[in-house]
Amino acid sequence: MKFNSDEIASVIQQEISNFSSQIDVREVGRVLEVGDGIAQVYGLSGVMAGEMVEFASGVTGLAFNLEENSVGVIILGDYLKISEGEEVKSTGTLLSVPVGDELLGRVVDPLGNPLDGKGPIVTSKSRPVEVIAAGVSERQPVKEPLQTGIKAIDAMTPIGRGQRELIIGDRKTGKTAVAIDAIINQKNSGVKCFYVAVGQKESTVAGIVEKLRENGAMDYTTVIVSGASDPAPLQYIAPYSGTAMAEEYMFNGQHALIVYDDLSKQAVAYRELSLLMRRPPGREAYPGDVFYCHSRLLERSSKLSDALGGGSLTSLPIIETLEGEVSAYIPTNVISITDGQIYLQPDLFFAGVKPAMNAGISVSRVGGNAQTKAMKKVAGGLRLDLAAFRELEAFAQLGTDLDPATQSKLDRGYRMVELLKQGQYQPLDMVDQVILIYVGTKGHLDEIPVDKVQQWESEFVTFLHDQVPELRTKLEQEQALSDEIVAQIESAIALFQKQFAGHAKATAGAAS
């Protein structure tokens, strides 16, 4: 075989002309020790706090503790793949997650990797997980309602777009149910929803995803899951990741709702990381900056000024209490950051009052600003009336004789409690809520037996939809209770009362 020297020379010349030297300059360190989801790394002297680092085994980490001689790294993945002496490279980038419409309808982990088996998420956009919240001049007051579809909440503790309303209560009191109903009620409202499950059983999350899908809510919802078996670093960053995904809509002039279920478990994960990093423990062994951990998260929920597009991010953080201990460390911290709380009471829940909201302790610090004029008018004194009824009820249990005025207040209170009961996955339209609360507060249910109130309510709603749709249309357009609308409501109630009375007599006759 003969070699042609000209050919060889031309190939070498071509290679030389196409050669471009690429020098990959990175800071490299070594793993000193690794275990329990954290690693101590020596040598990354120029690394930033919150910067991503890459281990030789392909696992990603996050610079958490910057010490004099080493860097504490929390490992976002399987720490068992990492060994001592392994090389670690700094990436020069902060932790980011993919964002955009491609995430809607998907179930992802806190790093944006799909968990639902529907293939990769193809999006060119990403946002940093940690950002500084909008300042005072970049916000505007909360004044636009975010309807949850739950009568008790929309009437007594209204939530506005851009508000942070805490849902707090013992385990198994219906906290998640309230949040899921709020997500389902955002159908056709243009609000994008994000559900962040931190430290939950994965079977529970699978059930929630299925319910959202059944109710058509997954079309506009993203579920971010960091289950109970996931490492503490992933549980810690999950709420920040979900917020970054939701902010994509807020900063583009749209509206988003995010549910953190729950922040108690995130605080426990943060405590675990801090103790492993040998940060000094404070009250209940939580680190001193656990308040900052939650405040920098919840401050990112806001209603932006019109100059920035007027987008909003509403958050419903959930906190689990132990034995109703609202004054524990984490509950008091989060109560002080949020704009009100919905307190769910076990006694009410077990008595069949669902949602089991305690009207005395629950409050919205935005108040009537987040209500339509019609709702504000009918529900004005409802919260105080219900709180007063609970006191009267406790007094009546002593067995003392009550004067007729007190007895009539008690009777109306029992009927209002029945009227405010609502099944799960059955959100009500604002118009129906206003008319029902008007019915209860004006005494139109006083003659109805307490055990028939819910039947009366469901039949009355059907009657409104089928026989007087023009009343609903008018109230929806005006969003206020004019004298004309009040007269129409009164005549509709009178007409239905006759039908219901006739129906009740017919039923009684058939039974006898």
C-alpha cells in the first residue's frame, strides 16, 4: 500500500486550520466526607452560596455552608453514589428549574424532572430557584378576589389574588381538602395552579393527582412532589422550586395559585440539614434562620404593580399542628408572615362540620377588599354572628332556660352551620354563594327543620339554575346587590318555599 505525501500534507493542513483550542477552566475540589445527604468538600474556595456543584459520579449538589477550610454541600440526589476523595466541580450557575406551559398537567420532582412517565419536559425557559422578592414599590394592594368555591371561606375569610392565607390545623382535619377544592374552583378563571407536596406519602399524592384529573384541574395544574422517602435536601428546596415555576406566570402579567403541603415538613427537613451541617440549634432544635427560610419563600407571593404587568401569585401554605398547639414555634412564625389564617378544628370536623373552620380564630387580614360588593353586603356580620353563636351554644349546654330572643339566635345559628357545610370537590359559584348566604342571614330558613337545610339548599340551587337563570345572570354581571336584585331574590325564595313545602307534604303523605 502506497501513501501519497500530498494527500497526507493537505489533511494535516486542514486539521491545523480547523483547530481551535478550548480551555475548560473550573474550580475543582475533593470530597472530604459524605453521608446523610450532605458532603464536606475541600478546595472550592471561590464557590458562591446557593451555587450548583457537580460530583464526578454525575450527582448535583448545592453549596449550603461556606466555611473557612471547606464547603458544606447538600446533595440533590442519591448520596450513596458519592465516595470520599471524589472530584467536585463548581458550575458557576445558581440552581434553576424549567418553567413554562410545558409543565402544566405534569407531575415533577423539585428539579423539574418528570415523575409521571409521560416523557421528557421540553422547554427552553428556566428560572432560578431562589430570587429576591418584589419590593414595596413593585407591589399593589390585594383587591381582586380569588374564589375558592367554599362558602365558609369566601364569606368569612376571603382570599384575594396576591394574598398568603395560611391553612392550619391538626392532622386529618381537612387542610388538603380545602386547598384542592380551591384549585378545582380555578377552572375557566385563567389562574394556573401549583401543588407542592413536601414529605407526603406518595400514595396520598397519587390520589390527589387522580382527583385533580377527574375534575379536569390537571389541565392548568403542575404537581411538584418531594415524598416522605426523598432526601431532606429535595424536601427543603421543593417549595422554592414550585414558587419559581409559578413566578413565570406572575411576571408575565398572569395569575397563579400555589399550595405548599406542608411547610411543617419543610422546616423539619431544613432542621435536619442544619444540624448535620453543625449549625447551632435554637428553639425546638430548629436553626435560628428557620423564620427567614419561610419568610423569603412567602414574601415572593404578591400582586405586582400595573407597571410590571399586574400579575399575581397567591399562596396557601399549610401547617400541621400537634394537639391544636397554635402557639408552637413554626405555627407562630408562619402566622406572623401570612395575611390571615383558616384554622380547622378537630372537634368541628368530627362533629361533621366540613370545612371544620373555627370562625373565631380564622381571619383574613385583607378582609372585604378581596370580596365582591354583593358578597361583602350579605356576609358582613356573618363571622361575628357565628363566633357569638358558638359561645351561646356552649352556654346553652349548661341546661339553663333561655329567653325567646336568645333561643331564636341559637336556632338561626344551627341553620347557618348546616348551610355552610359543603362536601369535598363541590365548589360553588360566587352567585350561588351570595344568594344562599342572603337566605340564611335574612331568616328564610328559620321555619325549615335543621336536618332538612342541606336538602333545601341543594334543591334551591337547582331551582335557581333551572327556573330563574336571569336572576343569576344579572347578579353575575352587576356583582352587587341592588334593590331590584334583592326584590328578585325575595320573590324567587317565596316561589321556591311553596314548591318545597308542597314537596315536603307530598313526601310526608307518601311515607304515611
